[in-house]
Amino acid sequence: MMSTVPQPHTPPPKRRKSRLVKYLLRILCTTIALLLALSLLPAVKPFLQGLVQNKYVLTSTRLTHAMQEAGELNAVTYTDTGVAVSRTNALLVGTVLKVSIPYEYKIGFGFALKDVVLQAENDSITVYLPEIKMLHDSFTVTGEPMVESFLYELTEKHYQQILDKETLRCRNEYLESGEYQQSAWDAACKTLTGLFAQWSGEDNLPLTFVPKAEMPADSIAP
């Protein structure tokens, strides 16, 4: 008994034509959608940028409120130790009094956070920082003064003058040094970045730090 071999099924010509039409329509619709998206992009872009900027405006407002409540930012504190040496000389005799006083000097730099200005940009927040200033300093005697005298006594007034003079010398050394000022600026930027992340709940905020002296005139509130 002979068996017939089944012939492969050939779809009707009409069905093949239907698939081709669907394929062409899909390409046409995709092309139209792309062209439509490209044509609408200039109109939609400002809207999207506005949404981002509005986000940074709200964040800036929250951060400004938090800074007003925080008070001052002590960006960095420097500590120095040394020995203050004072000599009193007399004519024809030479040194009649030598005083050596061990000390520790501390000075803190920063600014009032209420003086910081935040400005929301399209894709970032510009932080205008006020001038770094001395917030506090202290001069502490850390040991017994060594007094070497020859016919001359150390009075309480003279002793205080030695302390005042050394305190002023230490203070001026830090205030007049551009290196210490730059270090305080860098520390302030780093500290504020951490505080802003903590207060806003957002890590990696796009922040740009600029001296307040460079703030555009039209950005300063009357």
C-alpha cells in the first residue's frame, strides 16, 4: 500500500500580502512617532528643565531655612603650641629678665550660615559663601613659666603684656596667611556638602561654591 507524502503548507497569497502591509505600517508609524518627538522636543525641553529647576528651588529653600536655624559654621580649628620668650634688657647690663612661657593657641575660622546665599540653576545649585572670618581664638598657658632675673622682678602687668603680645602674634600669623584662609575655604565647602546632603536627604547634590563677592549684582536682594 503506497502512502502519500504530505506537502508543505503554503499560505495563501492574500495572507502573505497582509503580513507585508502590517510590517510596512509598523515602520511608517515608528518613523512618524520619531519625527513627531523630534518636532516637539524644542517645546518640551523647557518644560522638563523647569521641572528640574523647580526641584532645586525647593531644595534651596529647605536648605536656606536649615542654615538660618543652625547659626555659625566653624569650618576649621587650628591648634599651635610653642614657647613665648620675652627678654628685658638694661643699658650696660644686658638681659636683666628672661621669661619663657609654654602655651597652646587655638583659632577657629568660619562664617554665619545666614549669610550664605543659594541660587537654583537649571541643573545645579550655586552656593555663594561669605568671607571666611575668625570666629574664636584662645591662648592657654600649658606649664609653669621659667623666669630668669637679675635685679629685675616680673610683675603681674608685665606677665599679662607678654601673653597679650604672643596672642596677637599668633592671631596675625593665621589671619594674614593665604594658605590658612584657603584651607578654611576648602573645609567649609566640604562641611557644607555633607550638611546639605544630611538636611535634604539627597547625596550627590550638584553644588557649585563661589565667593559671595563674585555674586552677580542682579542676584542680590534689595
